[in-house]
Amino acid sequence: MITADGVLSHIKILASDEFEGRGPGTRGEELSINYIADQFKKIGLAPGNTDGTYFQKVPLVGITTKQDSELRIKAAGKDLKLKFGEDFIARTVRVVEKTGFDADMVFVGYGVVAPEYGWDDYKGMNVRGKVLIMLVNDPQVPDPKDRTKLDANAFKGRAMTYYGRWTYKYEIAAEKGAAGVLVVHETGPAGYPWAVPSGSFTIENFDLVLKDNNMSRVNVEGWITTERTRQLFGALGLDFDSMKKAAVRKDFKPVFLKAHSKLELEQKIRRIESNNVVGKLEGSDPKLKDEYVIYTAHWDHLGIGLPNEKGDKIYNGALDNASGCAALIELARAFKALPKPPRRSILFMSVTAEEKGLVGSKYYAENPIYPLEKTVAEINMDGIDQWGPTKDLTVIGLGNSTLDDVLRQAAAERGRVLRPDAEPEKGFYYRSDHFNFAKQGVPALDPESGIDFIGKPAGWGMKKRDEYTAHDYHKPSDEIKADWDLSGAADDLRLLMTVGYRVANADKYPEWKPGTEFKAKRDEMMRKAGK
């Protein structure tokens, strides 16, 4: 039986100050992964790794960037000096102690190359060795029939595609051989205030260590405030708003700025082995028990960082994502209590370094313990409902796969309905661990709490979401609150258990819907596996 009290009991421990914000490579990691593994063991789950342990080692590099650097830009004879953390932030994931750039600058609009939309923001310009200024999110192409709306046929309209994610923008900059990239931060299109990237860049960051020590990645990854971008463009006699407007046209051409930038970065490097935590409930069918449904929730948060106005410097991450870990443990307990396990096996996996760029799930998806062609579905939990029962349940990326159909049926049986993402422009489908499984072709479900709260007025749920984003997201104040009511979360988890159970017993694998960007990858995988 999944209960609100059961879930809350784990959150209280994982989000306590003792766990120091659960930063990878810290005492907080050791406490967190051992707590989760101990819970799996007490529940009766088998070790999830084939080496007989509950852990999958994940090789990471920890990079702490010094915050005293200054970005100097000479623009049309004017000298601009930008302060780290206040005006810009920058880092590298290359395994080097010193780097930087001394390079000319180019405005490349949204920095997107999307052949399926006939879109190329580079138009053949050689930007190798240049510092690129890019707008955040997808090109905001207006609907030709109603210019107050976005064109649904261009980058999915309001819904962000992967082209809008900052991770894509750094990847394309690396492909183009850029010396660095600065993404222009705007709170609306980004989906979060400046405090989020500035806070994330001013603490130790982690990434996987590639064989080339990450030298194939772009040299400098950064953000710049809108205010400073306006100042830069103004110094060059350019209007920022006009440049943005030009960038939403297919015929946009990159603009070589008469500006030269210089930045020197120093960083402290350390290599660590972090851990994904994996527990296994073996299936009951001898023929199907080597096929898997995976539930995931990341255990990490931001650790110890800059203090807030109250002097609190522990980023406890109660909602993000002690709550998801607690849900994972209680789901495992409920599955283990069944009279008979489902036909297929269930993996319960708490992954590392989600906050550092979905790193732990990326490592598993690229180095799976169990073959991905035998992984039938992935269900992710990144935050749960804190405020009571809802009539609905949000599904990020609703309509992507037949997993949605299974969930819709289970919800209908309980008098509930599914709702698409209320904020598709924020690109949440690309911002949590299920995405790495989807990229590899595994049908992945990303549920979130509903917004139609029972007994609350219309709009109340969205108001609470907005308050959390503005005041608590990635801040020390993400702690257990007095008004939390996890009864709605318990309802949601029962639904997610039903989905996993039915998929684990089904005769057919879940599938991506036609037209979904991940379908071709899965089809090719299954063809090679002879399925």
C-alpha cells in the first residue's frame, strides 16, 4: 500500500541538512546512495547490477570554475566589462585547468540547424574560432494566420523541441568549431529566472569523462543576461528586439558583430566515481523475466552552494528530487508486496548527476546493465504532487507513445483524466532522465502532478507551480513546507504502479506513436534484435 506518510518519511531523511544537498562526490552522495540501497535491500529487492551490487559506477569529472573572471568585450571602440555571476556565467566541461577565448563574436539567432523544418541559422558561415551569441528556446515563428500565436508547424509551436534546449545549443557550437557560446537568458523563454543558471554555474559541476577528456565539447559554455546583450548590441548600433524579430525568419543570416571578446577561466578539476543505485524485482515468467520495465528518479541535488538571504547554503532539494526517490522506494515496496511479481522484471533505479545535465541516466542509457532492446518501457519521477488530490494528471509529451494510452485507461478507472504539459514552451520533456532513454529509442513516460486540485479554485494549481519556480526551484528554500499534502502524490503513484504492472504483463511492447522523433531509433533497434 502506497501512503502519503510512507513517502514523506523518506523525504524527511533525504532532504535533511545531514545529507548536505546530496551533491555527487560528497558525503551527501555516500549517505544518499547507501540509504536508497539499504531501503531496496530491506524491501527485498535483488541487487540490480549483474556484479551482485546495488550500484553502477559512473565516472565523472568535477569542475569548479573560479568566479573572479571578467568577460571583456571591445565593441565599436567601447570597452564593456561583464562580471561573472551578475552579467554572465561560463564554464568548460573539458578536463583542463585553464581555458578561455580571445575571439570575434557572431550573432547566430537561435543557433538552430533543423533540416526537417528547412531551417539553418548559419547559412554556410564559417564560425570556427568565433564566440557565438544565441537566443534561448526554439525560433518563435508566428502563425501566419494569427500573429499573436506561434506556428504549430514550425518547431511544434509553443511546445519546445530539443533545438530549444541549451544542451543542443552547446552541441551545435561544438560541431561548428566555435570558441565559445553565450546563450541570452530571458526568463520566459528559458523557463526559469537568472538565479537558476547563475546558481548552477557557481558551484561544482559534473560531467561524464569521454576518452578525449571531453575536448570534443565546445571550449566555453555560457549564458549572458538580456540587459548586457542589449548593451552590447546598442554599442554596435544594433537594436536587440529587431535582431530577435529577424531571427524568427527562415531567411535570417548570421550577423558578424564588430566586437571582440576575451575571457580567461580557471577551474579546479577532480575525478570521481559516482553511482546509480539499482534494485531488481525479478519477473515471474521464465520466458519474459529477462525483459524490463524501469522506474527512475534522480537522487542528486545541488549540494552546498551560495547562501541565500537567510544565510542558508544547503540546497536540500526536497521536491527536486528527494520526493522522486521517496516515490521510487515506496513503489518498490508496493511491487514487492504483490502476491506474485509481474511477468517481466522491474528495475528501480535512482540515478546520479541529473542536475549536472542528466549525466547518470545518460551513462546507463549508453552503458546499460540490461539490453535496451529488452527494456520495454521507462517511467520517470522528477518531483511529485505536494498539494493534495487532483482530478487530472499531467503528462509531459502527451501523445508520444502508447504508454500514454495505458495511463489514460488506468486514470479513467479512477475518474481522472490526463492533461498535456501546461507549459510546453519550457521543454520539460528534454529536461529529465527519461529523455536519455527516449533518445536511445526506449518508450519513456514523464508524468507530473495535475493542476486541477479538488476543492481549489481554477488557476490555483498553476499559481502554486509558478510560486515554486520563482521562489524555491534550485534554491536552498526547496524544503518540506507546512502546507504539503502528499495524499495526491500517493494517488499518482498508484496510477504509475498500475501502468508499470500492466506493461510488465502485456503481450505487446509499448510503441512510439507515428511521427514521434524517437520512433525510427526504436524501430531500427527492434529490427536488429529480430523483434
